[in-house]
Amino acid sequence: MKKDFRFESLARDGIGYAWESNYSMNNNGFFRQPSRCIAPEVNEFQTYNDGMIQHGPLYAVSAENIQDFLVSLLIFLKDCHGNSELETVSERWPHDRISRDRAKFYEGLRYDPDEHRQTLYNNETMKKSNAESKRFDKRWIEIPNFADGSFIAVFRFFVESHFSALERYSLYQNIGQIMGWPWVDKNDLKDWIGFDISTKENRHVRQAYSALDDLVNGYRNTSNGLNQLDCLMRNMGLHEDSQKSE
């Protein structure tokens, strides 16, 4: 059973974190600037080192604190008994949002400043066209001026304004794996991801994210496997409920 939970910050003195599933009711400031916050369901509160007692309101956790949040969450989950907290995290942890074919398609799009009318592309079919008739079809879009085949260009095709910093970092990781981690000026990525990934400490963010991603995907795979097994047993009449009804 999923449940909300709270845990202590590892590195930030007097701070506790709260994972609130009913994030749509939160008034923590996330929706004013989602790229600068870790996730809508992630909050922090002041404890004044009074155990885990909350003193004051909940606030959205700044993306700049993502390393401490991820590491603190990892340690908390490691010490948990049962899977209810991991189930809660897995429900909102970013899924792989992109396909290799689509990333490669975006990588191949080029804006031509010398063209009076830009080439069109279709997101659904992943095709390009210069046909005038398609300019009146909303499914076809002019190639934007940032399309230059770079990492950041591909990132901009995928990212949406409501993405949290965690979703943006997940997208960054997915694109990097598909494109083979080409060189990119990480200072230019800061405004798109929500925090600075050019620092030496970023390796800790990468390791913590990877560990949590493995935990979540392991839980999802186990849960999916058990659901398929349950379905198979029902179909074969091997389930206890099926046998009792007979």
C-alpha cells in the first residue's frame, strides 16, 4: 500500500523532507517555477533539530539541493521495512519519456537561416516535407531556429515547461545515453535542467540518481511480473479464488 512519508536530510542541518502524494493540493511554490524545484510531491520543512517535528510550512525543495535529497532518500529507502515507500516513489519517478528513433529524428533536423520558408516536420510520423499544402495542416510544424543537431537542441524538442528538475535530469540522462554523450557546454544546460551539472559534485547526483532509478525499475519489473503471474494463474484456473468458486 502506497503511503506518504518523511525522512531526515543527510547534509542540511535542521531540515526534513516530506513526500506528499496529494501534491496537487500543495501550496509549496512548485507550480510557479517547476524547473527550479525537484518535484511537485517533494517538500522540505524546518525541524530546528527537534527530531522530525515540523516547525512551519512545507516548501518545495530547490533543485540546487537535489544531491542531498537523492542521497537522503536512498539511505531512507535502504533502511525501510517493506515496499510501501518504494511503491510511492515508483508511482511518480520519471519514466523513460523518449525513444531512440525520435531522438535521432530531432538530431537530424536543421534550421536553415537562408530559407524564406523552413522545412516542415511531423511529430507523429517523424517525417519532413517542403510541400506547401502541409503548411495549413496543424500536424506539420516549421523547424525551429534552435534546431542544429546539438544535444541541447534535442533536449529542447523533448522538454516541456511543466517538467520538474528531476524530470529534466532524467531526460538529460536518457538523451545522453542515446546520443553517446557528445560534448556539451554544461553551463548552457543549467537554465534548461534547473541546477548546475558542471560541478565536481555532479558525479554524486549521477550515482544517486542511477541507484534510485535501478531501485524503482526493479520494483516496477517485480510488480509487473507478479501481476502477469497472477493473470496467468487466473487464466489457467490455478488461482485460489478460481478453485474456491468451483
